[in-house]
Amino acid sequence: MTELAERACVPCRGGVPPLTPEQVAGLLADVPGWKVVENHHLEKQYRLKDFAEGLELVNRIGAIAEEQGHHPDLVLAWGRVEVRIWTHKIDGLTESDFILAAKCDRAYRSMDVAPV
């Protein structure tokens, strides 16, 4: 299987069922550190050294979201960025949510930040 971060998000037109818990579990293994909340959305918190580094990550994730046409909820605070992802049209998870999660992780790793 192609690495998730290399794939493109597919726009959801609605009318498709969200992923089952079994499908979610299979994809979750490919995005370490993310957690699934009520089989509805993905969450992750990135730790950074200061506000400026957090803002840089938010800007990188924002650019990816625009490119992919798939937009997460982002919370920026001093030293951390929280990301929540789900497919709004079906109010649940799709494979594209995991693809976006993998792209967020790649953006964080590309910043070459020291673990906090």
C-alpha cells in the first residue's frame, strides 16, 4: 500500500457511510500518535518550543488543507498545536481523514523540531 502521506484526499460528496471501527483500527496503525474519539474524529497534539514554531506548523497544515480541499480544526497555543480531523459531510471518518493526518505528521517532521 502506498504511504498515506503520498496519497491525495478524495472529496466526499456525502451519502457514504463512515468507516467502521474495524476499518478505523486498520488505518490508525499507519498514523502513530493519533487517537480516535468515539469513532467520529481523529485528534493529535504536537508539542513545540514556542508560539512561533506552533504558528509555522499551523501555516504548513493550513497550506496542505487548502491544497487537499480537506480542512481540519486547528488550535494554536504557546508550545502546542492541536489538530482534529473528520469528514463533515458524513459526520464521521473516511480514509481521507487518515491521509490528512499523515500529511500533518509529515509537515511536523519536516520542521526538524527538537522533541519538547
